[in-house]
Amino acid sequence: DAKTTQPPSMDCAEGRAANLPCNHSTISGNEYVYWYRQIHSQGPQYIIHGLKNNETNEMASLIITEDRKSSTLILPHATLRDTAVYYCIVRRLQGAQKLVFGQGTRLTINP
Amino acid sequence: EAGVTQFPSHSVIEKGQTVTLRCDPISGHDNLYWYRRVMGKEIKFLLHFVKESKQDESGMPNNRFLAERTGGTYSTLKVQPAELEDSGVYFCASSQQVSPLHFGNGTRLTVT
């Protein structure tokens, strides 16, 4: 699976949009971009995933560049409860492949 | 629907003892995964079941760890004998075919 690169930490003010970047320059054509987060003492929580089109759900939006080498997760109106470690993961769907976690980005939402 | 359930939530055992962790996946999910996070490290994959078969066990650290999924429903992960370095949080996840993985809240294992 392709590796991803994320900043180790970010801060965002409550109520503002949080934009979390991820680089995945070696992504293959059959690999999806997944985002998970882990809030302290809980299990990783699925947020969103996409192949090449931008995606939006009730939690977030995912913007994937046209060359697919990078993406941005957007939390439109961050709240204190969004403080967590966010993981960008590239995953092949064939064979229900495992997720490979990196260090992630520690996002802190400040009041 | 009920989520992935793990038992116990916490376990404290002495070095050399045996511990068995249990995971109940979401009903109907054929894929079941075990992960663990040791202190200060990344979340690491241990193994992947498809129904009762081990699809990928490349992450199992050594033969002190034994995972089973008899009948393709719940799974157990036994550590025997436990060592100090086995301390950490053990997560279970399940998925249906190629859907996203859904994780439980983990079992925090402390070996003293």
C-alpha cells in the first residue's frame, strides 16, 4: 500500500473550518483514500473515503487533487469534540485489505 | 445496529499469565481484524479473518499470540504467556466485503 505523509499536529479555532492535508504521491489507480480519527481512549472512527471525486458526508468533506497525489479533509465547523488524531490511509479494496496506520495528525480545537 | 464489541474493556495480569480477549463483530460482517497499539507507538495490524479463515496473519508478533474465529462469528485473541511488552490497547474491527472497517473501543491490557 502507498504511504501517506501528514503534519504531526495542527490547531484550529472552534467554529472554523479545519483543513487537514495528506500527501500520497505513490498512490495507485486502484487505491482509495480513507480518513479515520481516534478520539482519546476510543477506537478509530471511520470518517470518509474516496477514489478520485470529491466526497461529502455528514461528518466531513474530502477533496482529492486531480493527479490524486494529495488530499484534504475538511471539517466545516470544528467543535471541541473534533479534537483527535486524524489518519489518512491509502487502501486497496481488493480482498478487503487491511488498513495501515501511520502517525496521523493530532488536531486540537481551541475554544 | 450494534457496533463492534470487545471484552473485557480492561485487563491487568501478571507476567507469565494467560489472557483471552474477545471481539464480537457487527452482525453479518465476514471480515474481522485485530490491531494493537503499544505505548507511544502507531496502531499496528495483527491479523485478518475472512469468516473463520485467517486471510493475513503477517502482523502477529510471535507464537505467544493465538487468534481464533470458530464458526466465523466472534473471535478470541489469546496471549500465553503474557510478557511486559504485550501491554497496550488491542482493537478489533469488522467490515462487510469492501466496506469501511468499523472498530470497537478496544481492550486495554496491562501486564505487570
